[in-house]
Amino acid sequence: MPQDHTERRVVVTGPPRQIRRASGYYRPRTEIDEQTTLGHTYVRSLMRTQLRAALTVFAVLGLLVGPLPLLFAAMPDAGRLEWAVLGFGLYAPLVLLARWYVRRAERNERDFVRLVEDR
Amino acid sequence: MNSSYAIPAVALVVVATVLVGAFGLRISRTTSDFYVASRTVGPRLNAAAISGEYLSAASFLGIAGLVLVQGPDMLWYPVGYTAGYLVLLLFVAAPLRRSGAYTLPDFAEARLDSQAVRRLAGAFVVGVGWLYLLPQLQGAGLTLTVLTGAPDWLGGVIVAVVVTATVAAGGMRSITFVQAFQYWLKLTALLVPALFLVLAWQSDGAPRHAFDEPASFREQRVVRVGDTIDLRLDRPLTVTVTGTVDGRTHTGTRLELPAGTHHVERGTRLTFAAGTAVPRPSAASAATCRPRRPRAARNARCTPRTA
């Protein structure tokens, strides 16, 4: 019988006890899992960061594309410029913006995981 | 285009589409496979499928036609699609992925916790799909009519039948494969002719003449001839001369120069009326005037010195 105790694992089911929190087990992860106000604040901060990244990219997109019609209106003879910009040049910055955003969002997620895991 | 090639080509694409759909059918097994490809479409495959939507009849044929008719302003359309994809990434795709949802109605329900919003989102997806579908079917009909002389409705019907059969048999998995396959097919169909057109354009040496109208003066201009040149005229030219042309000296005389080569001494002032075509120097004196590299020839012609 003693050998059985060391080798066989027994699954214990039941409601988790609240003792953990009382013994100072304040990890953000627990807060998030239990959906406390503090946990909610953690998640909220991540969502804010992600939204800020998205809005930044959106603003850059607006500043990049917005003035172009004005530029073309100011230079009616610049047909070649229009071809070069609209046909070719504009796509590279768009791809780079998207890339930057994806990298940024993934970094935000990693930072959040680190914050949550390392208390 | 020769319709003897068009019909086999169209048939080939249809058969290839059905085969690719059938390949998806072999993998597709469960209900979840059917609706959402078991939520396991990889990023590359999905990217190809979504880009297949981008290279639709609207962008494949519509933009080309619009640019041909209306000029480069129409290039705003593809820019708009692409910028729209970026906005989609920022505000829809990324939050959708983070939420763990897989479809838009999933996301709407997860975010707003409402079955009614889920249904509404589903209705919008179908509505947008329908709006997107109409021009594609129109494009299919038009293309088939132009290529083979078939009646208007036939192209739309063929596309509708093939796609409906593929979707009904294989569901999401099949149609993802089909879209990805068509993306590569359409990309090839765009790039190969584009490559040959560029090659033909280059070898023809057309850039100088293909697009430029003969240059003309926008307003009345006085040109002082710095070096003695020979002007070669294709058409008669009316010009006011102060100086020596063809060995005769004039002072403010209005001359009607006939077509042919004319010798203009240095220091001569030529006054051109508005709308007059700019005469080109003849080959002998052209070397000093024209830039050497043919690529730059379009902008820089023999620039007149204004007095």
C-alpha cells in the first residue's frame, strides 16, 4: 500500500478552496481567472494597449493617404507621379504598417504574459 | 482573341477548379469541416484564399478597364481595397483573433453577448457577400461573351453552378482550397502577360512615342536659338522670325516655313504662337540637343531658351 501512494495519482474533484488567496497567493493570473476587479483591470490595460496600437497605425495611414489627393490636385500635370505612387509606391508602406502592427500586437501580448506570470 | 483557344481554356479552368474542390472534399469529413473547415485553416492557405478574393473580376478586369477609360485616378480603387484590408486587420481581424472567435458572428456574440447581434452579423455577412457576388457574376458573363460569343447569362450560370457544387459537396474546406488555387492561377494570369507586355514595350522602343502627343507650345513663346541648328519640319510651320533662317535675314517677319529641313543661324529669335507644335532638330544637330539615354528622353527634349 505505501508504494501505491507514491506511484498512483488520484484526481481529486471538488470546488477550489479560498485558502489560497488568504495565504497571500496574489498572482495576477488568479485575479484574471477569478474575474475580480483587479483582474479586470489587467485585461483592460492589455485591451487599451492593443487599441492604442491600432489607432496609431490608423492615424499614420490617414496621414499617409489623406494628403495625396491634395497633392495630386496641386500638381495636375503629375500623371507619372500619380502612376508611381498609386500604382506601386503606396503598397510598400501599407504592408510595412500592417507588419509593424502585427509585431507590436504580439509584443504587447508577450509583455502581458510576462507581467502576469512573473507577478 | 481566337475563340478556338478560349473555350478549351475556360473548360480547363473549370475542370481544374472542380478537381481542387474534390481534393478538399476528400479531406472534409465532419460538420465542423463543412462550415468552418474545423477552424484549422493555416495562415498561408487562408492568406492565399483571401487574396483570391482581392484578385476578383472587379480588380482583375474592372480596374484595368477603368484606368484605360478614365486614367490613373482610378488607381485609387485598388489603393482603397488595400487600405481597407489594413483597417480590417486593425479593427476586425486582430480583435477577432484575440477573442478566440473564428467567424464574425462568433465574435459579435462573444463581444456583445447577444444572440440577436449574432444573427444580425450573419445577415450582414450574407448581404455583403451578395453585393460582392453580383459584379463577379456580371464579370464572368461579360468575359465569356467577349471571348467566345456565348450569351450573357452563360458565364454567370457556369460560375454559379461550379461554385455551388463545390461548396455544397465540400463546404468551407473545399472552397478555401479553390480560392487559394484560383489566387495563384489569377496571379499567374496577371503576371505572365504583364511580363511579356513589358518586354514587348521595351524591345519596341515605344516609350517615347506611345504616350506622348507631339509637344506644343502652351502660350506664345519666344525662342532664342543658341547654336546654329537644322530644324526638320514634318508639317508647315508659321513662325515670326528675327534673325537668319535659310540664309535670309528677317526682322519680325511672319514666315510660313514649308515642310522640310531649315537652317537656323545662331542668335535667331523665333516667336511661336500658342498651340504650335514644337519643331524637332534634325538628326545632324540632334546629338547636342537630345539626352543620350533613351529612358530620359520622354521628359527632356531640346529645351528652348526663352528670351
